[in-house]
Amino acid sequence: MSLIVQKYGGTSVADIERIRNVASRVIETKKSGYQTVVVVSAMGDSTDELIKMARELNPNPSSREMDMLISTGEQLSIAMLAIAIESKGFDVISLTGAQCGIKTDEIYSKAKIDEIDTRRIRQELEQDRIVIVAGFQGTTKTGDITTLGRGGSDTTAVALAVALEAEKCEIYTDVLGIYTTDPRLVKSASLLKSISYDEMLEMAKLGAGVMHPRSIELARKNNTKLVVRSAFDFNSNGTEIIGAKKMEKAQVRGVTIDENIVRISVPNVPDKPGIAFKLFSSLVDLNVHIDMIIQNLNHDGLNDISFTVPSEDLDHIMPAINAYVEEVGSSPARIKKEVSKLSIIGTGVTSDVKIASGLFGRFYDLGINIEMISTSEIKISCIIAQDKSQIALESVHEYFNL
Ligand code: ASP
Ligand code: MG
């Protein structure tokens, strides 16, 4: 019998009515002949609310206790969903991460799954039960509860799909699927029928907050069939995430904007071996996500090094940057907060120079200065002034006929 893993996000189970709706969908899936495993997130914003409550007691709580706390959100929603399914006369069981054998490392609040012992889930499925699993959580070897990082239920779902060799993994959410850009920002955004893992991964990392990037990496590695679709409109087929082979070549598939970054420049560092190494090694232990590193060749044996970091990491890394400035004797770091990163994504975009020139041409037409550029095989990102990001996004989206 085919096995399916479905995941329902927080908005899909935000209240009683919506839980009933999900219950019907799950029952339909079961009736259509699947062994059905369902992963759920915590109801609505309840994870945020738990975090807020804890911070009232202690602004800096330990991550072990935070995991103990926020994992309860999912325990609540799995029981609610199981109760809803039970009430319609179907055999169902809810399981926490621990009960269904999800073993993680010991990094509280961003744990990684080491392995899943699927025996319990298999037993339940063999009893012809629907299995409801708490997303976002697991346990360490010693049995302590961990969580996988915000949005981690997607990763639970894909990891289960891999471990159970599911036919497919469906991610149910509050939008119809993956769009060419954020439909809240650009009205003409259109729904993509399919997208490659690589493109989807870039979209997710670049701020299209639909899926947890780790879940896409995992699906790509295992070639898991993944579908993102609406929990409210079951008639829409959503977006299929597939291997790149089936995709057409060199085409822009989406545009993203990330306003949540800052640009840091360290001007006039000495032009000699070890200087970049010193800067970035001083940031290693701070666990910060560095992006768009650029070194300009300057004059008189001096260079500028610039890079971007997420806005929320700025305060946290400034002491290390200042210490570096002091140590190498460069000019003081320059910080620019009012910047956005606009990216176009699509397999092979850098292989066709018309695409880059078209993008830069839009900025030129709008009189927008490009402050930094970085590329990979499947994306071109530009740093521009934040107050120009909306108009740039609309113009670029229109230009590439998305
Ligand atoms: N409830 C968790 C969060 O809000 C996990 C998830 O929703 O995937 O981050
Ligand atoms: Mg989510």
C-alpha cells in the first residue's frame, strides 16, 4: 500500500473549525487508500505566545527549558487533530517526536535529526491507523526534548517521508503554493506548477518564507516527491518540487526581496594573506549567516571587504568586527541598515548574459544604484537601497514575464 506524509502548518490548524477541515482532508486521504502519516505544527501563533510568556519571566531563558516549553504547542495540536478524526469514527493515534523515534543531536532550539526509528509508526500503520505526529521536535539520546528551529515541522515531515519511503510528502499551507514572487507585495504574482529543488531552496533562503530550507535540502538529497499546496482550497494542485532534469533551461522563475539584512564594510584593510581569514574566523563562534562577501581591489596596498548579515545578528557581531578593525588597523567599519537584497532565481540564469543585463537594465531605468552583486548558477542577487525595493521588485517581476 502507498504511504503518504502530509504536513499542516500552524494557520491550517489555528482553530476548531480549521482542525475539523484538516481532519476531513486526512480522512479523505486515508479513504483513497493511503497509509497516512500527518505532521502538524502548533495552532496559529501559539509558539510565539509561549516564547513571549517565557521572556516575561526571563529575557534570556536556557534553550533546554525553551524546547521543553515550545514543544508543547505541537503536543496540543496533534491531540486535537486526533480527537477530531476519532469523532468521525476513524482509527487514529497521535505521537510526540519521542514516541515516534525521532532522535536528534543535543543542540537545543536548532537540533538536527540523527535518525528515526520508525518501528512504532509502522506498527500503528499496520493496525490500519492514521498516525498524527508532532512536528518540530525530537529527543536526544538521553531522552531530553529538543526542537528543530522555527518552522521545523516541514523538516519533520520530509524526514519522515524519507525514513518511511513515502510515495510523496504534501506540505499544506495558507497559500496556494509557490509563487513567482511574494503575492502580498506584487498583485500579478503567479502560481508555479513546478519548481526544482535548487530553485526552491534559493527561494526559501532568500526570504520566500513558505518552507524551512532544511526540509528542501533533505528532500533534494533523497529525491523525495514534494508538493506545496493549500489547506483551504483542496481543488488547487499547488506546486510540485522536482529534480532539475525536467525543468526548462535558463529561465527566471522567481524574484525575491529580503529587507532583513545589513551591509557591513571594512574599508582599508591591508592587502596581504590572512586578512580575510582573520575577519571571518572571528565570526565563526558567533554562528552568524554571512552572505555576499565582496573584496574590492583598492590602491596603495589596501582593500575594502564588504558583506551582508541578517539584521538581527548585527549587535551580536559588532564587538568582534570592532576588535578586528583595531587589530588590523583598518578604517572603522561602515554599517548600512537601509538596504534590501533583490534576487532573481532560475536554473542557469548566469549562463545567459541577457538575463543579467536585463536585470541591471531595470535598475538603470529606475535610477537605482546597485551596491553589491553576487551570483551563483541559479541566482543573481543585488543589494539596493531599501526605499527602492518595492518599485524594483514590481519592475523586475514584470520584465521577466513572471
Ligand atoms: N511551531 C513551530 C514554529 O512556530 C514549528 C513550525 O511551525 O513548523 O516555529
Ligand atoms: Mg512554516
